[in-house]
Amino acid sequence: MRKGSRIAALAAAASLALVGCATEDDGGDSGSDDNTTAAAEGCVAPDGDIQVGLAYDVGGRGDQSFNDSAYAGLERAQEELGVSATEAEASDGEAESAREERLRTMAESGMNPIIGVGFAYSESTNVVAPEFPDTCFGVIDGFDPDEEPNPNVAYLGFAEEQGSFLVGVAAALKTESDTVGFVGGVHNDLIKKFEAGYTAGVQAVNPDIEVIVNYIEESDLAGFADPAGGKEAAAAAYDQGADVVYHASGGSGSGVFEAATEADAWAIGVDSDQYLTAPKNQQQHILTSMLKRVDVATFDMIQSVADGEPLSSYQVYDLSVDGVAYSTSGGFVEDIASDIDGYGEQIVNGEIEVPTAPAG
């Protein structure tokens, strides 16, 4: 078994069940005036022990995708920086007020930084962050709904379209039917970036390849935690002749892999190297995964606070900084890796500009 990835640069309240994932707490009060050091942008970095609050998106830890990647970054911070942490789970269909109270509970408990995993925390962070101006917040895939970003919030974004372009190239080079598919969890602007990049990568290799696009949900975030819906969407593409399907659907991706296995076809994972966490009977059908380095962004946010220089405003992780990549586990793309990397170099050099929205 081969493991690894290629970076194409080659270059609420208590009832919300906060669960401690690091046991040591030496009693440092991260919110007290006499135990902090001033930071450059708005918030205050703790002078003593760092207590991280990590609020998961729908699907939670164990989704083998987006949330697990954030947890990997937290684990690295625990090992390398000695931080302690508290995790909080989200639930399907919860109200905005539940996310607000989850963040508020963490802030009141002295967590700093507090990281919301997923764009769904953007609105709630916008409400809660001003209430705790000394606390550093980060939002994976976040945005500020106001004209001026909150000074104590870092919005940690990614060039998903670039990584998706690379796996689109892989799909185009591996398809034998000249038909491939895409399954999105929710039909919103973020997931359409994945679709746009993937389609562009496919068509860069061969503009005659058909790309079948299916979304599980139009707006309901439950589309990221619906394996049955993922399986149905992928099966529809396979039934129409696709022999490679890329998903950007969070925990719903397990259903996509089931469909690929039953169709004896390829699937492409997302966010983390999903070959490594899939059942053995599915691994041989996972061509590659688009690596969205949520782990890197999570670790960077924690480290910036630990260093006394918290990140703030908009941060973008792209190919040039290894923010996105593709996996090579299984060795299925080894024969085309140089071609994929060549396209990656063109993106980094500016020769290829990858679209962030689907054409038309």
C-alpha cells in the first residue's frame, strides 16, 4: 500500500455536550488581564496555557472527511504545542442560535482560540466574536456577512477549485467512457467551487468528456451527512455511463464509495485522503482524493495564537502554500502523476486560471 500526497506546487450551553479531548489543564486563566499578551489584531493571545475550542460542522469527528481533517490539525497542535482542547458537536438541522450558544459557551469557559469548522459558523461567529473581543476566533471556510471583518476573527479559506482541477485532470486521464460525474452535498457557492474546478480540469484534458453533476440538497446542510443520498446521486451518474465520480459531500461520501464499489467504477474522495479510512473492499475504487488541508489551517490558527501573533481577516490556502493537493495512496495515479503535477505548476505560475463558479 502506498501512502502520501503530491502537492502540485511541487513546487448550548452545557447541554450542547462539550467534550474535553485533552485532559491537562494547569489552571491558567486565558481570559484574565494579568495572564495575557496583546496581539496585533484585536484579540489577545493567552500568555500561559492554550485552551482550544473546536466546534465541528454537521457530521462531526468521524466523518472521515472535513471534520476529521480539522481534528488532525488539533492533534498536531496538542503533540507539538502542548495545547489542551475541548470539542463540540453540531447536530443536523440545528438553529443558528445553537451554534451561537456553542461558541459563547466556549468563550465563557476561557477557550482561546475558538475555531468553527465550516462556513455554517460564519453568522454565529459574527454575533459572538464582538461579545468577546479579547478571544481569537477562526472559521474554516468562513466569511464575514458585514462589510468590515471582525478584528478578532480569522477567516480560513481554501482554493478548492485548484485542488479540484487536479483531480479533474486525473478523472479525465483515467476515464474509459468519456463520461465522469460530480456529487455535491449542498448546492451553494462553496461546493460550486469544487464543481467548477473539477469540470475545468476534466475539460483541460479533453473538452469532449461529459461531466454529470448531481447535488444531494439545494440548501439543507443535512446534505453533508446523508450517505444514502450520496449513494443515490453517484449511482445515477454511474447509470448514465460515468466511470469516475468525484464527491464534495462530507460524510455523504461514504455512500458515493458504496455506489462506486457496486458499479465497479472509480470514485474520488475529498478533504482528506479517504483511501486510508475506507473499508478494504472500497479502497480499490478510490482513485485519489482532493486534499483540502483543513488540518494545516487549523494548526496554523492555533500556532499563531500560541506565538502571540493571532491570524486575522481573510487567509487563503492554495497550491502555492500546499493548501490543497491530491493523494496518491493505492498507487492508482502513479502513472499520470507527472501530468497532474504539470497542470499544477501551470496554476501556480499563473498560466492557468481556475474558475470558481460553474460556467453558465
